[in-house]
Amino acid sequence: MSTSRSHKDPEVITKFLDWLDETAPPTDEAEGRRSKRYRYRAGFEVELLLPSGRVRHKVPSRNLNRHGASFLLGQFVYPGTICQIHLVNLKKQRQTVTARVVRCRYLEGSSTLHEVGVHFIEPIDVDSLIDVVGSLKEKPLFSSLADDPEMSELIDQFVKDLSGKVGELKNSFAQHDYEMLSRIARMLKGGAGTYGFQPITDAAAEVEKAISENLDESGIRVQLDELIRICTSARSAT
């Protein structure tokens, strides 16, 4: 199996991705889509199952939903080609999806770039990737201790655990369990600074304060959304 990277100048890639978004139909309903489509610029690996063998590409991605995805590739690929797409969630767990190419069009003026659309053989659980999609819109948050080799593994574990903490925060709020919500926020407030994530400490303190001051649900939600936003932007040290 060979591996290649569909690469160009990052500015060129972004230019074509933005152009595709700008010229796309204004609504998913206009295209008769069965599920919401998410802008997804994280990129992923695509393994094409060709008669000559398996060829793996690291590609810039455009969007995805439960039933398919769109990405850029530096070559033409025939519709009907089977491929495997390797997605990664915030826990760094790989999710491999089998798909079929449904379209491949040359992007005029790009030299070699093609936009490829694929249909997943089985629908995927987009919820496991939504936090990734959301976090990509935010400026990445790196630990102030990331350069300390003795802290790197601890920081990585803390970031890995954050996904579970975000889930606990959401569940506690949904169940109106403000005691538990305050407890989780207090834990984050005390621990995040230790690993060099002061913004998380500050945001967690605001959630705890909102609860202690008996703010209404909407008041707590504002602070909670900010904490979740910052948590999902945190990145590991390695």
C-alpha cells in the first residue's frame, strides 16, 4: 500500500474550499439532504481501494454529515470507487468508515485539484465529531507548560479527559443538577491551572459563581457555554 499527501499551498487550498462553500446552494434542504451538513476542515485520511492496490491519501476536507463527506484530492477518481475514510474524534479515537465515490469534479484553475464527494455505506454518528467541528472554529488553546517535557504526558491525559468532563457538564445542566455542575466546575477550576490552562480555570470559576449566586438557567447557560467552548479548544502537548 502506498501513501501520499494531496498537498498544495495552504492558502490555495483554503481559497478553493472557501469558493466551494460560497458557491454552494444556500440550504441543505435545497439539495434534498437527509441530515445536517457540517463544515469540517480538520482533514482526514482516505484509503482508495483500486484494482492496482490500496492507495492512502491525507486530504483537506470540506464538510461531512451522517451520510457522506466532501474533500479535495490531487487526482481524478472514478465514481463508484470504494474507499475507507479515517476520522478522528477529540479522544483521538479513529473511526473508519467505508464509502463510495459519487462524484469527482476538476476545480478549474487549480492545476490538479478535484472535489470528491462520497456516500457512506452506513450512516455515522456525527455527535462523536461535532465537538471537533466546533473546536475547529476556535483558536487552539495550548498549555503554558507545553514546553516542559516532564509535563507533556500529564497535559495530554488532562486534554484527553476533557471530552468526558464536557459531557458531564452538559448532562448535569440538562438534568438541572446544579450541585453536580458546580462540583465539576470546581474540579476544573482547581485542576486546569495546574496543567497550564488558566483560561479554563477562569471560565470554570465563572460557572461556579453563577450557580452560587443563584442566577437563572439562562444566566448559568451563558457561562457554561463559554467554559465548554474553551475546553473544546484545548490541545495536547504532543
